[in-house]
Amino acid sequence: MKRLVPLVIAACLASSISPVLAADQKISKRQHKEQVRINKGAKSGQLTGKERARLQNQENLIKIEHAQAMSDGKMTQRERTDIRHDQNRLNKDIKHKKHNVKRVYP
């Protein structure tokens, strides 16, 4: 019985924390994927220097917003929604800038 109580408490804590960590990991994973897309576009010549810089600034602002959201140790649903909105906008901007007529020719 003495071992059961701490295990039950630990299980309750783990189950309450895991959705927050899962959402945080999804955001971080998506940021990484978008960074890779920006780098590939710059390397292949699909993005000009200015386009890459603007996309990078957008990505940095999302990272700052994410850090501010996690500064109190938890992320609210509203903060998560705002970050997802910004990531969706960045995703569209990457696609648009990679497929426009501006190119860098080596």
C-alpha cells in the first residue's frame, strides 16, 4: 500500500503533463521542418537573400513567441493557437517565395 500511493500520484502527474509536452514537441518539430525548408530553398537558389532573411526573421519571431508562452511553465490554448496561426502563415510564405519567379542563379 505504501508503494501504491506514490505510483498513483506519479501516474496522475505524468498524464496531466504529457499533453502539454506533446503540443510543445509538435511546435518545435514543425519549426525545425520549416527551417530545413528555408535552408533548402536558399541552397537550391529558389530563395533570394532578401526572401531568406525575411523568412528567417519570421521564424525567429515565432521562436520568441514560443519562448514567451513557455516562460511561465505552461502554454495556454490561446497561445498555442496564436503560434499555430503564425506557423501556418510562415508555411504559406515559404511556399509562395520558393515558387515565385525570383531566382538566384549561381
